[in-house]
Amino acid sequence: MLAGQPIIILKANVERNYGKEAQRSNITAAKAIAGAVRTTLGPRGMDKMLVGSTGDIVITNDGATILQEISVQHPGAKMVIEVAKTQDNEVGDGTTTAVVLVGALMEQAENLLEWGIHPTVISAGYRLGMEKSLEIVDGLALKVESTDKKTLGKICDTAITGKSVEAVKSKLCGIIVNAVSAVAEKVGGKITIDEDDVMVKKKRGHAMDDIELIHGVVIDKKRVHEGMPRKVTKAKIALIGTPLEITKTQVKAKIKISTAEQVAAFNEQESEALKKLADYVIGTGANVLLCQKGIADPVQFHLAKAGVLAVEDVPEKDMQYAAKAVSANIVQKAENLAAKDLGGAETVEEDNDIDIVRIGGCKNPKAITILLRGSTDYLLDELERAVNDGKRVVMDAMEDGTFVVGGGAVETELLMKIKDYAASVGGRIQLALEAYAAAFETIPRTLAENSGYNPIDKLVDLKNAHAKGEKNAGLNVYTGDIIDMYAEGVFEPLRSKRQSIQSASETAAMLIRVDDMMITQQNKPAGMPGAPMG
């Protein structure tokens, strides 16, 4: 107010929340998002059915997928969803753990704010707790060699347990580990793996048990001509990026034909040009051709006559993938194709049941394919998500050479050790550190709840075991017993645990410090209720 007149700073379409109202709003939003995925945590977590605006249905317990499918408006909730996206991009697993941890940290902060602890103190305590947590987790890490397929299989098993693919879990983990191992490269003493080198293809089939690992590539096409062989062994593969047909000229031109002889000559010349295109391929010794564009009918005829299996309109991504798998060069013009550009594979075969061409048995392939089969699209989608999660955790473990045990063992150890550490810090930050430690209770508590056990009893038993020095003690979600998770083979990549702690802690520390929210709403059209009148 100035001389009795109000001074308008913000536009009418800006909604403002400040002070305790803004803090409460962010805390409520974070807890709501965490609550949406909390029941999916662990091997016995429940599934969510998500129905989009178009009617598409997704059934899953994958945290990243759930949060990706739901639409949120609150800015604090969007930040929590960003945590899940970051976790998924960086690690590929542990998204639910990260989001549940954010919710727990915000809930603990709510209690501290009610006690009169300043948000800056809480934020500082959380950052201190994060640094101590990462130090403790690094101390709990165990080593794994890139050749230790048994341990890598257990890491994969932990990641996909609880999804709707339990029936083929053992076979699936073996395929995933073999696929990742096949494309791993050692550079400067370090293992490096490109996630895109393991392609996942899915096709409707009789059962999930029909999963295949193909040391090569799968093309979602059929051969272009029935006269071509359905199967070629000891294949020499040519890859051409331009059409094998007579293309239109870039400039407008007219050809005047006035006699039947000229028509015949023109047709003969065109036929000869098309035959030359086929001869360029045949002359290199190639018996398989992948063409990114179309193949004219006369070219198809000549290729079929020479026993060449050809596929046209192959997508650019599949062409590049095939080039890596068979060690071939993609040539832009057929006349430039040479024998040195050809790739090799043991077999190239068109499938009898589905419209695909398998290129398999490649020597030292730089790319590899996992072919998934399932009776329904929903099952195939969940199977694909499971494979992607398993693929990522195996890559993380191989690249870092480290893993930790699961079953809530790490979180319980963090809970105990950070509480001890808090006592040595003192001051109000001690309260923030104790609250930070208490947030880790939510993981074993949720595992117990989702498995049908009393969370208080299981938490007490876990704390008692860790107090006795049993740092690998965790909850067996099937029996309710507190057991050694290392002996049980419940393993997770260290990278997943570090990322979930770091991203959850940083997001909570940032949200706690917000005491003013100014949200600009969309202007309403004139004449609509609530719109400013002229």
C-alpha cells in the first residue's frame, strides 16, 4: 500500500505461495509422488495399471515407466520425477528407491520444520549426511570381474525379480549377461560398453520361453522376391544406402520418341542399366544384400537368378546396426561396391513364422540382438522393460567392477552408522543428520510392508543384526527371515545405490530451501469465467 493505493507487482495470472505454505506444498507433493510408487518396491511389490488419454494400457511395477506415464502439474512433483528420470538415464534401475527416499527425506524435514529448525540447517545436514552415506556405501562395495558371469547373473536376477517375467528369469539373465559380455571392450584397462550395441527386438509369439540371443541382427522385413533363397550359409553381405532402380533426374527433361524402334531401344537401355546394378552386387561375390531404399523388379529378378537373398527398405538404424554386427561398410552407390566392403555371417535366414530376417553367427560382432517373444503386447512391453533393466545393471557392474548386497542391508547399515556419526557432530545439524538417517528406514520398512510382514518387527530384527556387526543382513521377502544377503546372492550395482542416494539427497536439500513459489497460470480468453474484463 502507498498513500492508501495498492501497488500491483505480480500479474493477475500469477499464483503465489510463500513461507510455510510453500514448504508444506512441496513436502506434500514429494510425499504424494513417493506414495504413488511405494507399493511397487521389491520383489513382491504390486503392479500399476496406467490408462492414457488415447486408451492405451500399461501394466508395470517399473518406477520410471509409472512416473513417465502420469501427468503432474506441481513443480515440486516434477522435480521428484526428474530424480527418477536421472536415475533411469544414469543407471537404468533403482528409480523407485530414489523416489521413495526423496519422499522419506521430505517427511523427516516436515517434522524438523515443526520443531523450529531452519531450512538452511536441514539442507546443510542433508548434504553432510549424503557425503557420509556415499563414503559408507563405498566401504561396503564388493569387487566383481567382468568375466564372473555367475555374479553378473545374480545382479541381473535381482533387477528383474518381481516383474511379470519370473517364469523365464533364469534363461533371460543368462542371455543378458552373454549379450553384454559379447559387446564389452577393454580400452586402457577399463571396460567400456555402449548400451545401443545390444538391440532388443520384440515379436508376438507362442511363449516368453522363445527368447533368443542372436550374434548379429534381426531385420523386420522379408526377402523381396520369392525366387530368392530363404536361407544362405556362409553369407557375404553387401549394404547399399541408395535405391537400386532408375531414379528421376534432378532437372526437368523430355525425351522425344517417335518410332517403335526407339521405344524398344529405350526399354533395352533401361533393362541393361538395371541389370548392371544387379551385376555390381553379384560381381563382388555377395550372396546377401541389404538395401536402405527400394529395389526395382528387374534387379530383383537378376539377383534371385544369381541366388542372392535381398531385403529392401531397411531402416537406417538397422543398416548401421547391421554394419557393426557383420563388420561391413555401407556403400552409397552400387558401382562403388567392392569385395572389401562386404560383411560376413554364418547364416542369413528368413523366419517361417514371423516377418523377420535373422543374420546370425557373426564373428566378433560389435552389435548383438535379443529377440523377445510373448503372447500379448502388454507382456512383451514388460519383458522389454525387464531386459533393459537387466542389461543396464550388468553394464554398470562390469564397467565399475563393483556391487553391493540388496534386501535393505545397505540402507540399514547407513541408518545405524549415520546416527552414530550424528552424535559426533553436535548442534542443530545433529538433528538434521538423525532425521536424514531415519529416512533410510523407509526402504526396509516398505520391503516388509509389500511382502505382508509387520514392518516394525522386521526393522527391529534388522537393526539388532547390524548392531552385532552383520553388515550384510537383509530381509528375505519370501520367508520373512533376516539372512545374509551375500550368501543369498541378492546383489545390486554400486552405481545404482550411489546415484539414488545422491540424487534423492540433493533434490530434498533443494526443495527444503524453497520458501516462495510464483506460478504463472495460462491467461484465460476474454469472456471466460475468471478472465479480466475490459
